Amino acid sequence: MLVAAGISAGDRVVFRLPNCPEAIALAAACAALRAPFVPLDLHAPEERIALLLEDVEPALIIGEGRYAGAAARGIFNDGKLHIEGRVQRISDTGFEPLYIIFTSGSTGRPKGIMMSEAAVLAFFHGLIGFMQLPESSRYATTSPLHFDYFWLDAGLTLGSGGTLLLLDRTLLRQPRRLVEEIARSAARYVSAVPTVWKMILAVAEDDLVKLANLKEIVFAGEHFPQACIKRLYERLPGLVVTNVYGQSESIACAFQRLPSPLPQGLQHLPVGVGHTEAELFLIDAAGAEVIAPGVGGELHLKGRILFDGYYRNSLETLRRLVPDPRGLDGVVFRSGDWCYFDENKVFYFVGRIDNQVQVAGNRVELGEVEAVLLAHSAVNNVAVIAVEKEAGATLHAFVVSSEGLAENELEEQLRTHSAEWLPHYMRPNRFHLMKSLPLTSNGKTDALVLRSYLNLTDGELIRHCSGPRSSILSI
């Protein structure tokens, strides 16, 4: 059908679909034609989707959504793809990535990560070699199509000869029913962000006994509290918990099966060593390579698994893909992650050195949230911070109004505005009306004052837009 519609190499094919076998078949067909596929969030606001489509210039949109610039639109009916109209030639980028995944961007617009076929295959070579899934393994995924970990799950399972189980994502907010669905599916492996397991432990911990077939939990995308892991170990004897670590710019670069029980006094979870296709090293604040165990530095990544750049964003590409700072040939990716390694070269993730946070496994640039709020006529200034607790990260927006609105009026307007422009995980949970934002002596937002305002307790983490290193404070 794609060939009949006129799709050829270089044409971007967008789809907004739920998790379904047809989406995987569609991605494979696009790959065969060298037509980059672009999965978009099924539930993102239409205004945000319009911005993305303006950048992508798709030749074909499959699923929900319309775009005046696309000559063809496709829908699945009874498992078959039906395409209306014929594709007209769209301006070509001169590059044919396998796919483009959009993530939050610090400039106020999402960034499109372009992954080549060679990079993806190199990644799967490392992942499949590490996981060693037996043939006919039953592996369940909870990720949406626009989250690259869905494609990690799909490639791992199908590449290992297993059966991929697409769990009903509407059950993610119904923990008891989700546990029942996992049990009914007889899944041996389940991939889910820590937020899912935290909800299950909060609401349906006693139901975990039903998961007699469950052998291994695979997680990625956000911090997993050690207390939650320990409770899972207690409820599911023999369970294996695997930490998949990395950035969308490489899908992932390290894997680690966590020890059971977790060692006493463990400060940070290990993320492993670079897999067979990835080289990991640290650069300290002075620009020198870290060679001693226990010393922190910014993680840099090198290898065939690296992305080819951000779609139509050369400045950001040059900022992140840089010459090897050790003076060696080739380019490396500056991850923005602050890490250290131990005597066995096992890496540990400490936190971010920029304004990026993880909310329910999704990458969020606080600067993008601020840019959207500042576009509202009633906002004169704003600071967005993320506070992490056991239940997960929450976003707080401190707003200076230009129209003298009451706090409840301003909050109502900004919640409506946020819903129009931001996906649900990027919308602030709380809005605080301020006469002015507290500043440090160097003119940056004063995180300590905001901490006092929120009355944070020990062990909570606050992140805000105040520059490298100082944007992460252990409290």
C-alpha cells in the first residue's frame, strides 16, 4: 500500500496510533522503503502536533490527526491499511534516518532525534547479547509508540524469537486490573517505567502474588526508589530487576541486573558498563577525563549507536555531538548526566547537570514548560521546578502575573493553556502566584528560597532552571 500510494526513500511517514501489531508492521515497511517513520503522541494537544508536523513535512499521516501539507492520509480498518490520496513530493532533507523520535526541547520546541538503521542495529546487537532472552519468551511492554523504549522492547523481543505482548495502556491508572492483565498474559518479562510499579505497590501490593510467572522486570527512563525495589524483591522471590540506562540519542548505552538483596548503604543504583557497541567515559568540570573511581564527571558516549543529529536543528546537534575531548578521532555525545564509576568500571547515575528531568519516564525540559507558560498574556515571569519524592516527580510553576489575577483565576487559565500546548506529563501539577521571583546574587532563580516556600523535607530533590551543577541540589 505504501508503494502504491507513492511513498519512496526520504518521505516522512507520521503515525498516531495506539500500541498495535499494525504499527510494528508499518515501521518495518517504512524501513524497507527507507522512508523515515515518525511516531507521534496519540494524546498530545493538537497545537503541539501541528508544530511537529510543520517541522516534519510528512508525505503521509496514518491514524488520528490531519495536516493540510500532507497529500495522503491513511487509516487502519479491519487490520488493513487504507490510504486516501496520493503522495506529492515534499522538500527532502537529504538524509534518510530510520526514524525520528521527538522529545522535549529547551528552546520551547520539541527536538527530533534522528536514528539511522546502522545505529539501531548496533544497539540491538548489544541489547540482545546482554539480555539473552530464551526463544519463545513472553515479554510485555507498557510504553507508547512515541517513546523509544517501545521500539527497544519490540526489537529485543522479536529479535530474540519471543512473543511481544502489548498491554492495554488504559490499565496503567488501574493498578489492580493491570496486575491481573499481566498475570493473565503469563508474561515472563515486563517492561515498565518505575512510576507503574510505584502505583502497583501503593494500591495493589498484595495482588503481586498473582504474578507467579514473572521472572524479570526491565525499567528505564526515571529513578527507581530502592525502597520500592526491595518491596518487589520481598513480594516476588527470585525476581530479577534490570536497569536499562541511556538517552534517546542512543536508545540506551548500559544495562545492569541489580543485586538481590540490594546492598546496605547503596547511595545510587548501578547502571552498568557500556554494552558491546558503546564506549562510556567521564569528563570533569575542568575538561579532563576522569580516571579515578568514585570521582564525578559528565558522561560522554561514543560508538556506532549514536544518533545522527536533531532534525533540522544544527545548532543543538553541534552542541551535543562534539569532537572527542580526549583528542581522539570521531565525535562523542555529551549526555548531560553526572555519573561516577567504581573499581570495576560499573557506572552510577547521580543526576542531570542541565534543566532536564524525567516525569513518569518521559524526558522533560523545564525550559520548554517555561516557554509555553510565558506565551500566556497573563504571565510576566515564571520559574518551573521539579520535586522528586517516592511517588515520582511533580512540576511546580512559580508565576508572576502581569494582570493582577487572583491565584485561583490564574491557575485555571494556565491549566487550560497548558492542556492546549503540552502533553499531560509536562503540565505543572501546582501553580504558585508570586509578586516576584527570588534571585541569587548572580541574578539566577534562588532554589533555596523556593525550597523554603514548598517546605521540602530531607531526601527530596529539587531541580530548576539555574544552570549547570547548581540546578541539582540534594536536600
